[in-house]
Amino acid sequence: MSKRITDIICPFCGTLCDDIEIDVSDDGKQILEVYNACAIGSEKFLHVQSPDRITRPRMKQEDGSWNEITYDEAAKYTAKILCDAKKPLMYGWSSTSCEAQSIGHMIGEQVGGVLDNTATVCHGSTLIAMQDVGIPSCTLGEVKNRADRIIFWGCNPAHAHPRHMSRYSIYSRGYFTGKGSKSRKIIVVDPRPTDSASLADEYIQVEQGRDYELLDAFRAALKGAPLPEMIAGVPSEKIYELVEILKQGRFVVIFFGMGVTHSLGKNHNIDMAIALTSDLNNYTKASIIAMRGHYNVTGSGQVLGWQFGFPFCVDLSRGFARYNPGETSSNDLLMRGEVDGCLVIGSDPGSHFPIGSVKKINAIPTVCVDPHMTPTAAISKCHVPVALVGIEVGGSCYRMDNVPIDSRKVVEPPAGMLTDAEFLDLVLKEVNQIKGDAT
Amino acid sequence: MTSIHIKNGFVVDPAQGIHGDKKDIFIENGKIVKSLTHAEKTIDASGMVVMAGGVDIHSHVAGAKVNVGRNFRPEDKMQSTYEPYHGIRHMAGGTSVPTVFKTAYTYADMGYTTVIEAAMPPLYARHTHEELRDTPILDQAALPMFGNNWFILDYLKRGEIENAAAYTAWLLRATKGYGIKCVNPGGTEAWAWGLNCLSIDDPVPYFDITPKQIVSGLMEVNESLHLPHSLHLHSNNLGNPGNYTTTLDTLKLSEGIKPNNNFNREQVLHHTHIQFHSYGGTTWADFESKGKEVMDYINNNPAVTCDIGFVTLDETTTMTGDGPFEYHLNKLNHLKWANTDVELECGSGIVPYVYSKDVYVCGVQWSIGLEMALLAKDHMRCHLTTDHPNAGPFWRYPRVIKWLMSEKARNDVFASMKNEDKVRDRSTLGSIDRELTLYEIAQMTRAGTAKALGLSSSIGGLAPGMQADVVVYPYNPETDSDPEKIEWAFSHAKYLIKSGEVILNDGELVSNGNKKTYWVDVTTKPNRQVERDIDRTFVKYYTVTKNNYEVTEHEFMKNPCAVKIDAVQ
């Protein structure tokens, strides 16, 4: 026999689907079947019972082999390297719960750490653009219920956010969009003819790295200004035509991804995309939404925001919070050799950071808190496997549109494994002890 | 600390009609008591004012839009004022939109112990509660927004008060909310299509209901549920010249509705930040105050309370559930604009704003707030707020108190304005010599607000049996005459006690207290139709499931305090 658990939240991407159903064995230990999730989400749920799962913390030996230690020993080591460091980097936070983040922040306060999340190599440029020009946005339900013009710019939901299109943006049938995809015009702007582009009514193949020019041309066309014949590989008639399509829509939404946030121009691309959205509001209703990646990178920005006032790159090393991307951002700190101790949690910079930074992480004492054996874990001095948030422990998470959803526990973690919040709690206690402050 | 004796202070307590008499206050087990045989701590309040802890009825301190305000304004942090981590104090920073820690510490320094978050989008309720949970010291509650909610629009259009009430009870429970907030009724739903409702008779697109029906219906719902607080309203047409007629039309909707509750609440309508709604003229060129007209109406209608929303002449961050207003404000100042429309429920916008004393419109806005407060006849019904951070940050309350208590302080501001004559010409403030007393200030900041919230049996006063929220301000009403001393004293409470626990001792933070969060749990008759409507709407139109919508007390609230009401009959 098995039992069905419903309303489960998928802890993979920023779409944060909350309609997953899972059959678990009667004893609540085995996941038998996953329903409604995409291929990536299903795999994440099923992976928890992988036989090669690491269930205890390990220290790396001189010869590169791993030696199993207890969680207490791992917590002591983590506390020590954070307290010993002049500028410890505490990076990641995007694949864990807000509760764990909060405990991490209290550690950061005491050790004078730099708290940075994966936005630093992802939508950090979006956050900077918001600080420049604001952001007119909406929840994904507004898209579902009202939007009749959808632009995907530099993002490929077919691969990165697989259920986004069916739940919110293309096929969903909402209150004012009863005909689903037939009620919407889909425009995809991408240098590559992606699988998402194949679903579009209009696919615009922008020349690589020239998004800024094209966005700028959209704004100009909207204002009725003359355009040269070709812009960024797109004929001007096409741009005028698209602008007309947008103006005639009732509700326009622009979704954008890493294709614009980390190509040439970075935050300036987003400035322009937001400015275009604002301008469109002179004619119709328009919103813009960032396709956030990790399931709780948005939550990390929120918790940092209400506790320290900044969404990422928060440097606490002077005893108060400072924010200055370029100076206080992980890669800049690592590349300049300023970091002398590192805690990585809920992310894999070993895979995502430039090699120069990865070498630095390898060279300094680094603790990696991650359920899986990742490239980051491989270059760390200490690897602390933890229970998976959203599967083996619940916790608050924020969807890409900032909607908070409380993720659920589905099955028990392997016996004796701690959650990241529990492990960070141990570290906080050790730090308190080292700092001689029992409060 | 279980027993405290505060002796020899000038006690100002409108809840008991005490006007600054020298009295002793005794505290035991978290409550005010008549007397003590032995006090474990004695506080000498000689030459100082003793009041109940402040109660803020309307402030935006937690939740989605507040956090957008923080995150999209790094320039608001002011590095030099960022307070370092020290002992039990967390790092605390932010100017117009402080972090949760700075919010709590600053309110404590001002002698406040209860702060109501004025606008909670239901879908974002969990976020609001996470921030409230992380805000130390203060007792809090949040008001979910109903005025553009599809269920409410549908039920009220058909006159189904009972269904609207059943849904309201469900939503209060699901969001752990305290009362009914209504922001720009119908206008924010219209804004989802880029439109607005500017009068109480403007129909809401598609839903075909008017703001008038929404406001009247929500007042009826509120009374049928016997809620502790009344409808908390931000009416249509905020911030526009000539809007006072809309405001008067709206206020008149309260006539004929009777308060029905067991919380000693006497009003049926609380109109918030009334200053923003009392404008005359037709454009910004002939902009003028209609504060007198609006306040005259409120003075004569005991079923209405208001808070002012004083403009403090600062750089700030405006944020409101009135999405279309923020769009239009951005069209005026062209600073950055953030907006979030929330599915089926509401919306919000955020725009930084500089109220410059040298811009005459800002000067007139400043004078309207003060004019209205000085023309008010009953300060139990006219409350002190800055609609934080919209008209100014909350930490300017002490300055507002100074202006209210000193004509000289007001004249100093007038004299510093570039357009003094023009500003003086557009309101009656310059001709008012009234100076409010400490008693009236206490009505505006604790006794009156607690009563309007339906909490007057436990907070806002110093009567035996009440929760021991007590503040001692270093101000001597017999000898201090410098208005600057007023501002200083009200921002530097000497002692603060919350629920019997010492929070500030000789001005030093000694405890983060034991905050609690109020919410209202109303039981109504089972209503199958509403249950079915909720189920169906979640399946068809929401992007979260119904089971993932509800905020649980256990995970998201520190010391949840449910006010239970039986509205079955």
C-alpha cells in the first residue's frame, strides 16, 4: 500500500510549482511515484533515495581522501574557520529555506561575514537595475488571468522552467484568458532558435550581445521615432510591427533571463527592458518579471532585505551592513584574494563561478553544506550533507514573483542526518561560544 | 522582572482621565496593579512624564512592498547612520524604510509598544508575518486588503453580505489578519487594466460595482462579524487636487451604520491618512487645503475616526496598495517606480519621494496635516501617524508632536520656506494658535488608537488590570518650555516596559522583549456556497493551491494572540 501526499512544493526552480503529488510507502520512508512535476523536478524528488547518497559530514585528508566526522565536529570546524577569518564569505543560500538563511545571517553578524547569494552570478544585474529604475511587475496569477501579450527575452523556459508555460504564461486558462494559448500572442527574443522559440507566434533572432540596442529600438519605435533599416539583426518594419502588437494588447508581460542579465551590458539591458515596460504603460498595461533560477534565490534576497536592507552582496565585516556590488560581490572578493574562509550552502559555485574564483575557494578553508556531492563539495575541506529542503524538511520559499510558499516535508531524511537549519544552529552555538557571548 | 514601581512621574492617561498628576504606577506579572507591597525594581520618574506605551494604528513596517522599498533603495541606508551589532542589538539600518530591527529599536526609543501593519496583500501574508516574527519588542497585527478582492466584489455586487462576511472570516483566518483594510476600493482592480476609480460612483471595469457599494458593504460585513476594529479605509482619489469631495462622499457612507462589537469600539469607519484626502483646487496651481471642511465633518460624526498622515518634509519612500496612485506620482517626479499587481486581490506601488519645504505644494501638504489635527475637537478620534513611510518616516513622530504642541515651532518652519506667503495663504494653519496638550497627544498616540482598534481593555492606558506597557519620557511639563526638548524627549524614552518586562533601562536597550501578534478568529455559520466558491476559485484562477495559501500560526508567528469572536448569530 502507499499513501498520496498532495500540494507538495517542488524545490527546484523559481517557478515553485505547488501542485506536486507524491505516493510514499506506508512507513513514509520511500518515494514511490511523483505526479505533476517536470522531468527535472521528478528527478530531484526521486534522487533522495539514491543508494550512493552521502549521509555524514566528511573532512578532506592530506591525500585528498575523505574522513567521516560527526555533525558536532563539522560545526566546530565551520565555526572556527568563520571566526578565524578576517573576511569570511558565506555564499549560496538559494537552495535552502528562509529559516536556514536567517540563522546563517545571525552567524554572519557575529563573525563579520559577507552574505551573498546566487543572484551575484544570475539576476544580481536585475536587482541593480531595479535600484536604478524600479520595476513594474505583477504576480504570475495576473499573467495567467489577464496577459494576452507575452515576451520571453533571453530565457528558455522550455528547458529552464519547464512548467512555467503551462501553469502561467502560455497555455494556462485564466479568468480573462479562457482560450489559453489562443488568447495570447507569444514573442520570443533570443539569438538561438530555442525550444521555447519554437512555441512562439513571433520569434526574433537578435544578434548575440545586442539586446540593449534592440530594446532601445523598441522604446524608440513606441515613441514613433525613426529607426535605421536593421537593428541588432532585426528589420525595422518588424520592430514597428511588434510594437503595434504590444500596444494593442490588454496586458503585456516581459519575462527575461540570463540571456540579458549576463550578456554584454548586463544591468543596463535590464534598465532598458524595465524602461520599455514603463513606457508601455502609457498605452496599455505592462509588467516585467525576472525568471529567477533557484527555487529560493528570491527568498534569500527577501530575508537579507528585511534584516539588512540589501538583496545580495551584503558585507557585514565592518560590524554593520554594506552593499556595493563590484566591491562586496563574491567573485570580486575572491578574485582580489580578500576572502580567507568560506561557507557555501545551497549552491554550487564550483560549477558556476569563473575558474579564478574556484581556485581561490579551493585554496582557502571552505565548508560546503550540500545534500549532494558537487564540484564545490569536491574542492572543499569539509563537506556537510544535509536533508533536502522541500522533501525531507519544510521551510519558507519565495517564488520568482516574490510569492511566499511554505514548502513541505514529504519523507524522513536518512537516519541521523541534520537539516541545514539544524546544522547552522550548531554552528551558531559554537560561534557564540568562541565569541564568548552566550546570548 | 515581576514587580516594578514607577514613582513620582507626571502621569498622563486619557484612558482614566488623568492629566499629568503626580502618581505612582505599579506593575506585577505583566499587568498594571493598584499597589505593591514590595517592588523588585523602582524607577524614579520624578520630573518626567509617564504614559502608556504608544499604539500606532497605521504604519507600513513589514511585508512585500516594504521590502521592495528596502531592496530597491540602497541609497536609503545612509552608511554613517547604520548601527553596528552590539550585545543584544542586531545591526540596524535604513532611513525611510528601516530594517525590521531598526524599526523595533526606533519605535521603542519613541515609547511605542504596539504597531499595526496597515496593508497586507493576502497572497503575501506569509511574507508579512515572517517580517513581523523577526521584528523584536513590538506587539503587532496586520490588516489584509479586501477592497479589490474578486470574492468581495462579486458578493457585494449581488448584495450578498452574509457570503461576503463568511469569506472575510475565512480570509482573516487564512492570512492571520486583524481587520478589514480597503485601499482605493475598486480602483486597484481597475489598475490591473491600467485604469482607476476616482469617485465613489466610478464603476469597476468588468465587475460593474461602484466604490460606494464596496465601502458600504465592507462596513456592514465588519459590523456583522463584530470585529474589534472598524473598516480601515484609504478612499478613492488620494493625493489629487479637489479630492475632498470624494472624501466627504465616502465619509457620509458611514451614516446610518451602527457599531456592533464587544470591544468598546464606537466608530464604524476609520479613514486613514486623511491629510492626503483633504485637498482643494483643480490643479497643482490652485491647490489648497480643504482640511477644515473635512475635519468639520469628522468632528460632527462620532462614528468616524481618522489618522492624519502628517507630511514631515523629508525624503522618503512612498508605498501603497493604491497602484494607480503610485503610477501617477511617478509621472510627477520621474524617480523609480515599482509596482506589483496581486492576482484576484489587490496591488501596490512604490516610488521614492522628496517632500521639500521649498516646493509650495509640499509646504501646503505639511500645513494641511497640522491644520486638521489642530481643528479636531476630539483627539480620541484623530490619530497621529505619518502613514509611515508615505508622508514621512515614523521616527519623525516626535517632531510632529513638537509642531502640534508649539506654535513657535510651526512658525519656524513657515519662516524657513521659500514660498512662505503662498503656503500660508493656502490653509488656515497660520491663523491657528492652538497648542495641543500632553493629554491630547496621549489621546492621539495611545488611548484613541487603542480604542479605535478595539484593544482599549488591554492597551493604551494605565488602569489596573491592563497590560503593563509603560513609557517614561524625560520631559518636565512644569519646567521645560523649549519646543526642541519635546522632540528630543519623545525620541529618547528613558524607560520602556512592555508586558511588564523592562525594554529600555535609563535609555539603554536591555531586552528584545517577547512580542506577540494579534489576529482575529471569527466563527461564522457554515456556508457551503462560500466554501465551494473558494475551492473552485483556487483551482481555476489562483497560482497556489488552497492548502498552500493559509499562514500557519505555529511556523510563522511569534506568540500568536487570537482574538476569538462568535458571529454565528
